[in-house]
Amino acid sequence: MGPAADDARTCLCMALSFGGLAVRWATVGFVPAGTSGRNTLAQRAATLNTTGLYSLVSNPLYLGNPLALLGLVLAVEVWWFVLVVALVCWLHIELVVAAEEVFLAQRFDDAYARWAMQTSALLRALRRWRRPEARFSLRTVLRREYNGVLAVAAAFLTLEVILDLVIEHE
């Protein structure tokens, strides 16, 4: 491939990564306080999210994460690396989602059971869309999601430096 094609591929990969982050922003920006966070010590949920992206997919944050990562690993251009990262990502998400589902089922009982029956783990029919109950909070997105933007930007910059200096000797 020529330089123009390489640049176009890199731009598409970056768009995919930032598209994944946009899914996260659209999720986090509309959720009520005390939900959809980076819970490292214990699960928490003040309310059950069933509107916005949660009306289309049961785990929109875990849809955005792999998309953001996929853009980066595709930019590496090593097919087996894409497969390995996809497998590790899938296994990680399965474990986290399983823990969250147990917590939500215990915390919200019948309301969670009804929502889970209607909501797919994958994207479902757009006709099921329900407007978010909360207003969009750019402040929440900026406070909780800035590290994703920095991580994706730093990863693409690092990848470009490695490719230019080590692989292409430029």
C-alpha cells in the first residue's frame, strides 16, 4: 500500500476507535448518578438503566469498549493479533457482565428480569428505542471519560512512532 492508503486506513481505524468512545459518551452522558461507572471494588447501581442506549443493548459500555480497541488493533495490521485481542476482550466482558447480571438481578429483582427479557446483549431493533430519562451531562462525560480519549490518542501516537521508527526506519 502507498502512503495515501496507509493514512486512509489509519484514519478509518481512528474513526472506529473514537466511534467506540462515542458509544461510551452517549451512554455515560445520559445515565443517572451512581450508575454505569468504573466499579473496581464493588457493583453499584442506584437505579436500573433501561432507557437511551440501554433500551437497545443491555451493555452499551461493553459495546463501545471493544469498538475502541478494535480500531487500534486493526491499525497494527497483524491478523492473529486482532483475533487474540478479540478473544481476550470477549472473555473479559463475559466475566464482568456475568457479575453485573447477578448483582442487578439481586438488586432489582422483577424489574431487571423484565428488562433483561426485552433487551438483547447485542443491538436490537431500533424501534425499541426509549428516550433517556436523564438529560445529557457533558460534565459527566468529561469527568468520567477523558481517560479513554487520552488512552486512544496515546495508543495511536505510540503505534505511529513504533511503525515509523522501528518498522519503516523513518
